[in-house]
Amino acid sequence: MGSHAPVRDYVGVINHPQAAHLEMFQQLVQPGLGIFPYMGMPAHIHRRPVEPAPTIGQHSRQILFDAGLGADRIQQLISGDVVYQAPEADAA
């Protein structure tokens, strides 16, 4: 029994002319790792720009604030090494 169509690996899908025609892959820049092809939604209307994954601790303050903790308590947790907050990009 023959196959209907070839089964493509990831590189084969990325390099397929139809994937290029449909602009299926976007470039995702992940700091510290480089550029990766990222598959978008097939329908352009549902696509949104790709963003890199957050770094460890990047959103700790905001998450704790959203959970109802006050700024002083959040700072205590960070200062006491209970919670890690990544340095802010513009503070470097």
C-alpha cells in the first residue's frame, strides 16, 4: 500500500513552498538563544506578533501585586531571597 503524501520533518515543513506562500513561520528572537522559526496561526486575521518567553523572575513583582500583595511585602520577599525578581532591562 502506497502513502498518500510524504511525511515531513520540521525542517521539511519550514522549507516547503506552501508554508512560505502562506507565511506560516515568523521569526522569534529569544534573548540568549537566538532566532527561531515560529509557526503562526494559519489564518492571518488571528495572528499576533510573537514575543520571546519571559526570563526567570521577569514578572515576579507584577504577579505578586496581581495576587494582592503590597509593594512593601513584595520587596521583603525579594530582599529575603524568597522570591526572585530579574533585573529590569532599563536598569542595567
